[in-house]
Amino acid sequence: MTLSTPVLTPSTLFARETLWQSWLDVEATLAEVQADMGMIPESAARGIRAVAVLDRIGVDALEADIRITHAPILSLTRLLAKAAGKAGDYVHWGATTQNVMQTGRILLVREADLEIRKILASALLLLAEMAETHADTLMAGRTNRQHALPITFGFKVAGWIEELSRSINRLEGGGRRLFALPFGGAVGAMHAFGPQGRELNRRLAARLDLSELLVPGRSNNDLFADYIVQQSLLAMTIERIASELYLLMTQEIGEITERLDDGTVGSSTMPHKINPKYVVRVLADAAELRNLAAPAMETGRSSHEGDSATNQLLSSVLDRAIPLAWEMAQRFENLLARTEVQAAKMKDNANQTGGAIATERLMMLLAPMTGRSEAHDLIHHAIEHLPDPEITVTEALRKDSAILAHLSEAEITAALDPAGYCGDSSAIARDAATVARRMAGGLKSRSSTSSSDVALID
């Protein structure tokens, strides 16, 4: 089903008028399915569809009526029925408020989900290019924020790609579960429709391109909570990637910069400063979205067959979470497009320890002759207290008699070259680029298909 709303944006997704029109779309589709089943006259369905447009109902009139009734769907169906004339006798036939409100919101969330997928596909392609281009770009691998072993920047990006892929898969699963029809009448058992109830649910779900629920009740908030939690996990991943980029932008590290437009001002006070502009917005969005997981889970604690208190909370959380996820994805893609890798600085930093970053390789060369523990201790003691700060680790180890008893100076020097000890970094980076492109293709191909499709990656 195509919604009758204008082009959606993060700011208009759950705007008042957008929501109202989504409810009108649901009411009109319900009438059409009921007419197909002989539950209401076909002329009634045509009449309802013809006026199920917000401009025909009147925004001001609807707003005024809602202020009186405090029941938006009651007001909407009352004005829809009035606009439809005789056909209006069949508006909202057997339905209840939450049936329409939740279904409308699900349809809007699905529209946002499709846009978020497209943006994440573009982000994956940018990461794929980054991983492939820098598959052999030497940098320091860091654990506990200290130099650990040499890697390539492409390898680091490969880790981002794989984690982002997992987040996308989780989001895909949350979407498949959420995009189901919560239309079961007053309590979920289709009372008002007699023996045709479940068939109506099946046909309406098919018309709206939603899956079916065995119990299409009003308290299935876990489906919404699940989806928001998956969005929060996506935010966690994007936040981790952006945080690493932000740290690598630190002036003392200088391995990443943002490409800024001419005329960008770094600081109003300090003329010399060039502050990062794009990464900080991503980090702010991601932190806010990540923290919506907790209130989302509160919405699943609804009581019995319906609970307005949890539904009010759910609407509030959805209104914040889904547009925020959309904006975060857009800003993340923009950040990646403006990320510039300073390969020379990465290489300089990797060589900063004078060969110490590759001492594991030297240890493993010594180990067959001395045993691993002895090899570790020989190297550790040789560099623990360098006699002269001008002497590099490589120079100190080349002169250590205990190590020279087993290896030549040339072998020691070669072992301590960081560029020669990056493990499978290059191959992993190139494989990750392939994975990212394949997943991006899957995301783009599903941008206009049914929400019930299979997962992107098994």
C-alpha cells in the first residue's frame, strides 16, 4: 500500500497532519476490504475513499473537535463520516481506536525504515571504498588506548563494517516483527466481525503489505519496543565508529580529518582552531537514540488487553526515536563522505615506538629456540630500561647479546618493521569491502519491496 502522505522527512514523519492522513488511509483501506468481502456496500467504500483526504476533512475542524473529545480517532471518523454523506454510515466499521492509530504509525515507521535502509546502504558503500583503498595503509592497532600491534586502517574499517552489518541484520529482524497488522477490534479477537473476522484480518494485512498476528490485539507493544531497541543498538554501533574517528582527529594523533567547506569557522574565540563539525552531531544523535532503549522497554509493560498509559508513552518514544534514527543515519553517511585519512601520519604514529609495536613478531621468532616465556622476558628486559633516550627499541634489541645469541642484527631489524607485521589485515579489509557492497546491494534492492522479505544476510 502507498500512503497518501507527501514526501516524508524526519521532521514530518510523525507531524500531526502526517499521522492524521495515515489514519485516514487505514480507514479507507479497511472500508475497501470490507466491501470486497460483502460486509459493507461497495458504494460506501468508494464514498469513504473519495473523501479520506485531510484537506476534505478540514485540519482546523479536526483540531477543534479533538480538543473537545480528547479522542482523535473518534473525531476523525466523525468528520470523515460527515464528509462521506450516506457512505459515512460505514466508516470505522467494527474497528477501535488503537487498531487505526497503531496501524497508521506502523505504516509510517515502515516508510522511515525504507529511507534508513537506503542511507545505510550508501554508508556501507563509503566504508567499502575506505576499507579497500586503505587495505595496506599502515597504522597502530591500539588496545586500552595504547599501541598494541601494527594493523592497516582498512582492517579497522573492516571491524566497523562487520559490526554495522550485524546492527542492520538486527534492525531487519525488528522490522519484520513490527510490520504486522494490529487490527483485532476492541480486544483483539475480532468480535464485531463474526465468522469473517480472521479473514478480514488476513485480507487487510495483505492489502497493507503487512504480516499477520495470531492475536492482533492492542497490547503488542513489545513489537514496537523491539524495533526501537534495534535502533538503539544501531546507534551504539554508529556511536562507536564515530567515537573512534573523533579520537583519531585529536591533534596529537592527527590520523583523521574532516573535509570542511571554505569559510567554515572553527571557533568564535580562538582563530587558530578548526573544530570537527560533522562527527559531533553524529555522536550527539547516537547517544540520545541509544538512551531511548530503556523507555521503549517500559512500553511493553501494558496490562491485560489494552493500556492507554503505556500507549501514550509508546507514542512519545516513537515520535523521538524514529525521526532521530533517520537523522542520525543521514549525518553518519555525511560524516563518512567527509572523512579524510592521513596515511602519512598513521605511518609516523605506527613507527613512533621505534619498533616496539612489532616485538611480538621478534618474540615468536625467538620462541622456537628459547621457549615463548623466555623469549618474552629476554625482549622485555632488553627494553625495560633503555640507557639512552635517543636509542630506539630496534637499536637496543639489535645490540642485546642474549638475543644476538639466536638471531642476527638483520633478522632483528626485519622482525621489528611494523609494515611487515600486519597479520591478515589487508585480506580482511578487502573481504569486508566485498561484504559491505553485497549488503548495500541487498538494502537497495529491498527499498521498495515487502516488509516480509527474508533477512539480508543469513
